[in-house]
Amino acid sequence: MSVRFDFIIHWLWTIVFALLTLSGLAMAGAKYGWVLNYDIASADYVHRVLAAIYVLLTFISIAYEVIRAVRYEEKKLGWFIIGKSGYQLFTFITTLIFIITGAIIWVCMDSNMSATAFALYIHEKLTYIVVASVIWHIYVKCHALLWPKKPNTTDKKNVAGTK
Amino acid sequence: MMQKRWFKVFIWFASTSFFFLVAAILISELGPEPSEQQAMQFMMGMMDAMHNSMMGLSMSLEHDAGLKSLIGTASYILVPLIVLAVLFGLLVRVRGKRDAG
């Protein structure tokens, strides 16, 4: 069984993004603290570690796209997280914004409060937009949720009867 | 792969987790304002994060002169790198179109 690279990246990225959102929401403010029972220390730790994995996955994806571009491969990767149009382009742009604002928050937290506040505002509001867009994405791709059909016993009998 | 039952369970789990996240956002945004006790719990959590997590570690790293100069250099070369990357990308596209044509 061969599993495509874009397929693996898609689902790895999904897991990382879901956990990043969960840990990020817990730190978004006092009214969100209940999400992880006000355990901000764990949320912060998980968020930073996963952010590194998120950046790594994005970097690998960009490198993969660059290699494809250099080789003039025009075939569209259906499962890939980044691309030239549609939801792939939206994900690419929002991911870059998440990474840049996240890096600003991480680096400037103690030294440049205005930059941190601005980056936090963008990081938080973008989270709401992207989470809503993921729901839309699930709605559009909901055929993936269809349960595999059980082999129909009556069909088997019919097939056996014709033989 | 998509037809495997264990993978279907995973897809269902991953998808529903996003619905939980939306529900968490809606409950937090539309619910009542946090009580004083909840605000205190959040502040205590933040203090705990600064003492025991990477938040405090990253804050101490900011005072590192070597790291500061590295960040400065990285910021300085960022724009030229982006310009170079865009030029390289355009070159690849133009060459690709010429070869195809």
C-alpha cells in the first residue's frame, strides 16, 4: 500500500493544528482558561513545542512545492496543505501569518510590548477565522466521512447465482 | 487508506474536534464575563507558566546579547531573501513557460 506524501502531511498538519488551537485558546484570555482548566503552563509548553513542529511541516511543504516547481511538475496535489489556488492558497497565507505573528509574540514578549500586542491581536482573530474556515472545509469535503460500505450479502448471492 | 475503518474513525475524531473548538470559542465569547475567581485562576496560570514553562525561559533568552544580534541579523536579511526568492520563483516560471512553449 503506497500512501502519498501530501496525504500524510495533510493529516499530520490537521492533528498539529487542532492541538495548537486547543492549547492556544486556553491562553487567549481569562474567559477561555476553562478549556484546559487554567493550566496555562502546560498549554504554553504544548503550544511552543507544537509550533516548532508546525513550522517544520510548513517548511517541508514549501520545500516540496519549490522542488516540484523547479521540476515543472504541474500536477495538482489534492491533499496538500499549500497550493496556488482555493483553500490551499488560503491555508498557505494564513499559515505564514500565524508563523510570523507567533514568532513576534515569542521574541518580543518582554522587549517590545506594542509589537507583541499587535501580533497577539492578529494571531487570535486569525484563529477564529481559520477555525471557522476549517468547518467549511469539513462541510465541503464531508464525503470523506462516509463510512465504508459493508459487502452486501444479497449481492453476493446474486453474483454466485449467475456463475 | 481512506477506506480503512481505523482511519475513518480517526477522520471522524479529527473533524469533530474542530466542532468542539468552535463550540469552545462560542461558549467563551457568548457566555458571561469571567468571574473574579476565574480571572485570578488565569493570572495564577500565567505566573506558573512564566516560572515553570518555556515562557519564562524565552523571556530570559531575550536578554541574551548573542541571540539579540542573531535576531537582528535575521531581520536584516529577511527582506533581501524574500526579494531573491520572488525573483527565483519568477525565473523558474518564465523558464518553465518558455520550455513548454
